[in-house]
Amino acid sequence: MDFEFSQGLAALAGIIPLTIIYLLRPRPKNIILPSLMFVRRISQNKLDSRRTITKRITDPLFYLQLLALILLSTAIAGPLIDDVKADAQKVIIIIDSSASMTVPDRIGEARSIAIDSLGEENTITAAESMPVVLAKNLNAKDAEKVINGMEVRDTPSDVPRAILTAINEKENEYGKIVVISDFETWEGRVPETYIRIANTKNMELELRQVGNRTANYAIVDGYLKDSNDGTYEYTCTIRNFNDRSAKLDVQLESNSDTASGTKVSNSVQLAEYGSQQIKFSNIPQGISTVKILNEDAVLCDNIAYISIPEVKPKKILVLTDPEKAAGKSPLITAISLLPDIQVDVQQDLPDNATEYDTIIVNSKHKSLPAKDALEIAAYAKNGKDIIVIGNECLYDSLQMHGLYSVLPVDIVSIEEKGSYTIETVGSGKAIFDDVSFGEVYLRKLLATIPKEDAAILVEAGGAGPLVCMQNINEGTVTYVGFSDTTETDAWNNFATTPTYPVFWAKLLRYMWGIDDISETNVKTGRYQAFDQTVRVKTPTETVSSDFVYYDECGLYDLNQKIIAANLYDSGESNTFTEKRLNLTGENGGIEKQDLHTVSPERPRKYIIYISFLLLIVESAVMLRRKII
């Protein structure tokens, strides 16, 4: 056994005088004095007995003091033992599953190392753009199945975050963390820092590197610019991760419902480790792709997806009161200003209602026939976009109650008095960022309660949602609690504010899935939450969820819009690095590091506790004998 201060064992020499003292100590004797004539002789015998060395020591006090002396000298020396067991029973496996691990054999090598590192109790974590815990507290057999079944994702890697997450888990104390990665990218402090942090938390951290230098070509950046003629210009950066020059063939392919498909080819000559920008013009609305046709190590960075929302002509049917000025109401005026919009105003539901993209119900004083209300509800259930304005007629008229089954809110009452604060919430903060509700005051409104899975965009404090929507099949039903009446007894003044047309433009574009190109073209690794459950079609599957994680390069279909997700990460695409961080030695292998830390603190602490206990027992014995 090693010691921190081996000279402290010299204190064991104190055993010698302790033993001599106990050997020379006289044994207690009971002496019978028959007469005074023997006093001198007995006194002489007592003196002689003190000078005789006792052959045996039977006093238990000696053994208490001997043990205490041994323990104290050992504590001074400080025995060194591992703070973390080499064969830790609890093992946390962190496997890099980012895009660079798609290089052939890297993930296979990582799986082999992970399986060889398994313990009795195992947790498996995938290090993507965020840590993803695949399984916890599994035995070796079940953990092996999870490891063999895990997939690599088209995302950047955040290994340090995964390590810190594992270290900060209280249940991982005294466990062993094994990190397996190609270490192509690393953000944050140097790896040695995380080793020290793990050791302070009574954990062992082992870093294992996989992968060799592999040539790769990649599209590492790309952005769109509006040409103001209905088309866009796309600029991308092509990079050569190789020590040899390369000629790359790049092809643009566009597919649009409004234009025939086109293909544009280009070739670029890149020097070793070189890069070059390429521009493609006249990209139409819809979906386009830019591809590097040369084969290489990482497939997901050879293609860039482009999603430009298609602004198609829309037909809107407005059902409102039969009045001469109906066509000049603020609502109809606002939506008529939108480009490529055809607005028809009717009092009753026409026979050709299915031809319209959106139906707006704005009955202020005269309700719709009950038949029309039920038919509109049926349209909503079949995927038609419906907007219902919260007027007094919606609450008072029984015929209008046929719409209640599809409304995203339950209408409670009419509120005529009170001070209400209008606030955007959830997704509404981003949708209506250009709309000022501070100038709006409410005299009267319908008090509502949102239904389950409904998304609230704007609400009035104390009275419920003012703008609320819910997806039904492929369509959306939206409740708008702002009445657009402009009479002297108008419910609110929103229709007279400058941002009223902006509100309707934003709301309709959001319903139709027409977003800014910055929202339809994202990088992988992004996480997006929704206010309600939506149907999400990823590049490989279709799910219903209240969030989407862009972990694959490709197209995502959600909320009636197409999102293009691309890697665009030079760190993940650079698979030709020679030295990765501080982990590689002269021969390209991982430097051997003593990840087991030794410390005298834990054993010394327990030795001192036992010594105190012995001293207490010794004091009790001496007190009983009246020595002290």
C-alpha cells in the first residue's frame, strides 16, 4: 500500500516503550500480613517484583493503547487508495452520434468500445446537439441491445454538455463515465478540465477516441436573398476537406407547383483544404436542392435543401350581416389589401363553399341559419380553414351554437365592464411582433376558456383568449375575440388602429403556413416547441407531437408548411483533422492518462473516527480504575 507521508509510520516506534512499560509494570498482589515480623521481608519482595520483567501482558488497556497508536501513525502516514473503483459497477456510456460519426466504421468502432466498457448497471446517452438519454439503469445484456440499435443523427455534437449532464446527476456518484467520440468538434473547456470535475464528484471519466483521417467535401453554409421578382438567389460555400485538390460537380434542381422542374449544373475546382462560393439565381418558390455529386465520407453535408414558401392565390369567403356597408367593414378592407387574395362577401353559405380556402364567420347582429352553422362545422372537421369572430350574436343566438363543437374555446359570457390587459403569449409573441396591442381598449368582449390542445396567441387578462386556434385534421379553426364593429357602441377600438391590417396579414399567413424564409430554412440540431400537438412528417416518419427536433437533413412537413433542415457545420464536416484537441499523442493514439485519482482523505477520515472511539473506551477504563 502506498502512503502520502510514509515518514509518519515512524510513529509506530512508540510501540517499543509502550511494551517495555507494560512489561516492567508490577502486577497487583494481595499480601496477607500475619504479624509485624514479616513486614520488612515482604517489602523487600515487593521491590524485587518490580524489577522482574513480566513474561505476559494481559492488561486490556495495553491493547487499546497499542491499537490507538497504530491507527494514529497510519493516519499520519495517509494510506492512498483509489477514489473510484476501476471496475465501477455503475457505468455511464456517452456515445457521439453526430454527423461526423457517419464516416464508415466510426460508429461501429464506438459500439464495440461501449460494449466492452459495460458494467453491472449502465446508462446510455447519445451526444447530439443536446444529450439524449436512450436508456437508464440497464444490465449489460439489455444495454448492449440499445447500443447496437442506436443511430447516428445529422446534427452537430455537444459532448461537453453531455459530460456535464452526467456529472451533475447525483445518482451517478461513484460511477464511471466513458465518452466515445471522434472529437472532431469540441466547444468549451479542454477535456482535462472535465476529468478533474468528474474526480471531484467521485466519478471516473474516460475519453476514448475513434476514427481516422478521411477525405470529405461539404456544403458548409448557404443563404437566400429575395430578388423581388418572385424568385430568390441562393449562395452556398463548398469546402474541400482533403490535402489534395478536387474537382466537384454541383447541381441545382428545382421543383415547384407553379413552374416546371429545372436543373442547373456547375463545376468547381478546389485546392487542398480550399473553399469557394457558388451562386444560383432565379430559384422559384417551392422546394429546391443543391447537391455535390462526388462521393465522400459524410452524405448529409453533400446536399442542401431549400424551402421557399409558395404564395398561391387564395379565395376567402366572408359571411356577415346583410347590410350595404358590409363590404366596407374594417375586416374586409384589411384582408382585401393582401396580394393574391380574392374576397367574396355573402350573407348565407353558398353552394360552392368548398372552393374557398378560408371561411370567415363575422355575424354581428343577424345569425347564420342553423343549417349553415352545422355545415361550416363539418367543413372544419374535414380540414377547411375557418375563422370565427367573437360578436354578441355568437353568444346570444342558438343557431350559432352549431359552431361551438369546432371552436378552440368555450364561450362563457359577455363581459361589459372591467379593465383588461391584452398580451401576446406562446407563438403569438413571434407572430404578432409588429402588432401594437397597447393602444387597444376593450369595452365589451366574450369571456372564453380555451379547450384542451388549443393554442392561445393573444389573451385578455381575466377574460380568456382573444386569439386562439386549434388544428382539426389538415385545417385550422381560429377564434378572434376582436369585434370589428365601428358604431358608437363598438366593443373595442382595434379596427381603428394602424396595426389592424398588419394583424390580419400576420394571422392569415400563419394559418396558411406562409412564413419568412428564415423560418422555413433551419440548421439541424434545432429544437422547436408548439402550443399544441401537431402532425409532423419528418424525412423518415410521421408523428404527432408538441415539439419537433430537427435531427435529420431533409424536409419536414408541419403546420401546412415545409421546413428545410441542413447541417451547415464545417466542424462536423471536417473529418480530415490530424490532431483533435489534446487527446492525440505522437503516434496518433490516445494519450494514456491515469484517470484513477488516489487520495488519503477518505481512509484517513475513517481511521481518525476509530481512533477517537478507542480513546473514549480507554478513558472509560481508566476512569473505572480511578487512574484519572
